[in-house]
Amino acid sequence: MSSEQLLILVACLLLGMLVGRFSKTSKLPMIRGEEDNLDDDTALQGYDAYKLVLVVRKDLSMTKGKVAAQCGHATLAAYKASLMDNPMYLRKWESNGQAKVCLRANDENELLQLHSTALAKGLVARLIRDAGKTQIASGTKTVLAIGPGPISKVDAVTGHLKLY
């Protein structure tokens, strides 16, 4: 191996170490014994079987821009909650493409039912209430974020809903 090839090899190794050190997922808090929290369903689903679901109320007739903003709020709220409540699911979701699906609920009652069911199954669930500055009255529940979590758990709550 020539000295030039050796230099290129060392440079590539150092670059790989730097990328690994400063990647997003390496900054998540490590929880001792977190692998013990896996249930049998999750272990069978594989490493990449995680998603975040955003459930939008269709009875509010929000514009596309309004829906996009509310979904953005919901995604961020779920992410922040997952940092504290379920960092293992968050880390797996982040490292495998951050799958997101937008579904629709008929009304507020359906949104509230989905919220309680998700919490009962141990999933992160965050309801977004509008600030009331544009189209919707203040305090109106617009979007529910569920997850990130194992697809099997999330689908047990939202599998019957249609795409938005």
C-alpha cells in the first residue's frame, strides 16, 4: 500500500468518526436498560418498523396551509415528548427515515377517543389546540400526533382511519 493510499484511508476513517460523533441520533440521551422495555411485538417488528401518525380533523375544513402548520406543531410536540417519555422509540424512528403518515378523523370526539386509546397503549400522544389567530377559534383541537412508536402499536390505534 502506497503512502498516498494510506493517507486516504486514514482521512476516510477520521471523517467517518466525525460524522458518527456529530450525527443527530448520537445526541439523544441514553437510558440504562432501555432494551428491557421492548415487548415481544416490538422485537418481532424489526429495527425500522416505527412511525409517527398525524390525525387531522376533517370537520374543521382547514386550508392546506393551516393543516400543514398544525401538523408541524403536532410533530414537534410529539418529538419533544418522546425525548423524555420514550427515547428508545424516538432513536429507532430517527435512524430509519422518520416515517410520518397523515390520517383523518371525523370530529373532535373521535380525536379524543384516539388520544385516550394511544395513551392507554403506552404511546406518546399530543393534541394540538389552535391559538385562534387565523381561521379557527382559540382552543380548538385540530391535530393529534401519535408516536413515534412501533407500527403494530400505532396501527392498533389508527389502523381503521383513512389517509388525509
